[in-house]
Amino acid sequence: MTMIQCISPVDGSVYAEREAMRFEEASAAVGRARKAQKAWARRPLEERVQLVLKGVTRLNEMADEIVPELAWMMGRPVRYGGEFKGFNERSNYVASIAADALAPMVMEESASFERRIEREPHGVVFVIAPWNYPYMTAINTVAPALMAGNTVVIKHASQTLLVGERLVRAFVEAGVPEDVFVNLFLDHETTSALIAASKFNFVNFTGSVEGGRSIERAAAGTFTGLGLELGGKDPGYVMEDADLDAAVDTLMDGATYNSGQCCCGIERIYVHESLYEQFVEKSVAWVSNYKLGNPLEQETTLGPMANKRFAKVVREQVADAVSRGAKALVDPKLFPADDGGAYLAPQVLVNVDHSMAFMTEETFGPAVGIMKVKSDEEALSLMNDSKYGLTASLWTKDAERAGRIGREIETGTVFMNRADYLDPALCWTGVKETGRGGSLSVLGFHNLTRPKSYHLKKVTQ
């Protein structure tokens, strides 16, 4: 028997555990989902949409349970109220565009011919969800996949072990049939075996680059569709005409919110030399105002990282950068709760460069490096000097300039005067080792369905 455990970052205790399913048991559950898919797809689209929205409403009703549960499982302070704002926004938006996104493309409808392209569900969609935003990242795929007529099997990371269970319970209680949305507790070996056995028609994975490679290896030769959102090292560029205070506020929040554990969090910042000193001074002051502590206490604004091994990576990257000449500016004495384990003080580094892993490898913690630049060309070169490409944040009053620079950045999303936000109307996608595919928007529906062409010649006398 293999047990999957969630070790709480709050106190190091085992917060939850579940028995990992054997391959045969999991395969049977997926088989039931496959059997249920055709009947689910035959239901009217609007009925599927409304059932998903009822599931969203039911989950909101569980907030009093879910918010402290998230704090225990991955450390987000209860004062932030969970993930309901983004969860609801994304669900409601995809519901509003479902009919248009899935509507047939009609080429001809005449007395002689009907020619059209329809969107057909893949079948069984497998969602492998991460721990950092376990509800919002999951709903990016779960909601449109179900609305499009797929059945969905979900597996969450062990750090947020109970989230899939919560989601499925809410949706089933709201009226979604049990075999249409299924939660499985799986270890890595069984997950890979199910994919390799072609049990799924589409797999959506959010997680590490190595995790993505494992998914690709498992799917090799099966022709299973894949959506992969992997690592990131998202840059910010503050130009000489930027609103300085707004840039500091947004970029520092983007670098440290959720203890820096955001897929599109800001991990490196390039500032024009004319604003550099002011930006650094204001950024250090901004970050120093955090209160690090127990996430179950309302006054806590920065909780522990989800696991002490994640905090260890950040500490090692910071220490390596300092040993190579970087300077850490945030006084650790301001954060007595930093225990050398999961509780980690935020940090701002200067005198950094791209010879340091801190500026090139994913950090995924509340630490950011700031570099001085002289020109757009220098900033662009540094922003593109990365194996990742999820988002880039540009700070300027000139939209034309931002567009021109944005077209040269190797990234999935270009922001101007904002950061660390997922707009459900826009496709969420990445390049290079950040992955492939895309979720949300009309294109997200297209990724969760396949085209089927109809060429109907009518009988004529």
C-alpha cells in the first residue's frame, strides 16, 4: 500500500493522507468516465454550462472549509480568502463564450450542399493540477472541458491533496454526474502508466519542466494531445517614463505574493538607469512591510512556502548569488519568523547578473533580482536571455513602444503596466521550456476539442 501525504508547511505535521490507487482500480475509474462521456456530450450545451456554474457556486459555499484548508496545505494566509475571485472570474467568462467558441464554422448552407466544421470533444481529459494555485489552475481546464462535452479526470499534487476531492464533491452535489468528473489519488508511476496505456484523449499538466518531460515520455507514441504549462522566469522592465510608484507596487507584489509561488510571478527586473536608485529604495521598503508568520492568523501577510525543500532552493540560489557578488538588501532581522525551514523572509538582490542561477533558473520564492539597464535594446536582450517564456511586464506610458518591444520578446503574454494576472479572455500560453498549448479564451476551447468536417451533398433531381 502506498500512501500519499500532504506535509503541512505550517508546522511540519501530516495534514492529510490518502491511499494511492493501483493501476487496475484507476483504469476502471477512467473506463467509467469514458463510458459516461457520450451521454454527457449529448446533453445540450447550455445544460452542461449551467451544471458547471452550479458546481462553481457550490464550491463557493464551502469557503469556510476551503480557506483554512489551503493555509494548512500550502501556506497561503487566510486573510486573502482563498482563490475564489479568480476561480469565479474564469468560470463565468468561459461560460459566457462557450456557445460562440463551440459554434460550427459554416462554409455553405444551400439547396445543394451543407459544408461546415464542428468542434467535437476529445473524450476523457486528464487534468494534473499543481499546488501553488490548486483551484484556479484546475478550473482553467476543468470548466471548459466539461462545458465542451468531455469527461474530466483530475489528479492534484500531494501538497494540495484534498483539492480535487473538494472540486468533485462540489460539482457532483450540484448535479454533475459522478462518472463525468472524477478525482483520483495517484503516484507518479501509476500516472505515467495510465498515460502510456492511452487511457486519456488529452492531458493537461501544470508543473515543473521535469514533470512536463515525464508526461511527454509517458505519452510518446500514443498520439495523446498534451497541454503543458511548465517553468517560468518572468521579467519586468521599467522604462524611464514609467509611473515609478505603480511599478514598484505591482512588481513587488508580483514577486512576493503567495510567497513568490506564482507561475507568472516576477523573478527578475530590469530598470532604466534614470530610475534605478529610486526603484530599488522603494522596492526594499515595500517588501520590508510584510509580516511573515502563521497563515492561519489574520495579521499574517506572508505565509510559509509550501514545503521546506522549496524554501531550501531559494536560500541556495540567494546564497550562491551573494557569493558571486550580489548584495541582499532586506534586513533579515525584520522577519524573526524565518526559521530556516518553510518560513522564509522575502529578499531583494542587486549587483546581480546572468552568470548567477538566481537570474536564470526558476526561483519560485519571495526573492527578486534588480538590474540597471541603459536602453530598450539592452533590456530586450536580457529579457530574452532565458530558457523560459510565460509573461513579461513592461512599464511605460507609451503603448506603441510597449507593443514594439513586446513583439520582440520571446514570451506567451506581454503586459503593459500590470503583471501577474491571468485574463480569461486571452489565451494563457508559453514558449520555450515554459511549455506548449494554451488554456482559456476561445483558443482554450479549441484545444479541448477537435475539428470534424461535414461535407453533405444533398440529393437533387
